[in-house]
Amino acid sequence: MNTLVLGYGNPLRGDDGVGWVVAEQLQGVAGITAVPLHQLLPEHADLMQTAVHVIFVDAAAVGEPGAVRVQPVAADRHGLAASHQMSPGLLLAMVAELYGRCPPAHLITITGQDFGYSETLSPPVQESARQVIEMVRSNRFSGIITDGS
């Protein structure tokens, strides 16, 4: 496996589903395994054990709608672990402990505008999702922070 994209969120809550949408759009791209998820779970550690790179994609609630933020994620044993919430850092720590390796990882967040009941993304989030998909496809996203404009 090359790059693993875990896009998570609720696709029935408008912009909260942006991670899901990005992962769906990346399915079938050579060198990428993309998985849309409602939430991160401990069993996803198994998917990560052979990845060369892991990219987490999620919505953010605070900031300018459509803003894209990319940041490295490190293994963090102190991350939140509950049945409903698991942090990317804690999941990476589980991979390191279970499999003896921790792939490099990044978290890409896109700030949402509308988190109401809807199966569509708001216009600024749709545009940012397209940009993120292209960044991941071309592997040129590391360290980029944009304001969504």
C-alpha cells in the first residue's frame, strides 16, 4: 500500500461530511487507498500498518468557511480514546505499539460553513474539497495552509 486516506465525518450533516466526500473521490486513484468513515476507530490501525503515508481528512468548525489546514500528526498516547471519539495521534500510537512502526501522517482539515441536515457541501467547502483532492493526487500538500479564498 502507498498512501492511505481516511476521510471521516457525517455525510448527512452538510460540511461535516467533507472528509467522507474527499475519500470517496480518491477511491480508485493509483497509489492511494481511500476509505470514507463516520469516525476513527481502533480497528483502523490495521489499515495503517502497511501504509507509506497516512492522510486524515476532517471538517473543522472554527475558522473561515473553506479554509484548508494541513499539519503533521505524530503518535500521541495521550489523545482522546472513547467509543465515539479517537484522535489521529492516538490511532498512530496504536499502530506503533501493535505493529512496531508508525507511518508519517498528516491531518487535513477544511472549515465548514453549514453543519445542518444536508447531503451536500456548501460552495466554499466544495471548492476546497476539490483543491484537497488535487493536492493528495499530486502529493503536494505537506505544510500548506490556506484561508479558503
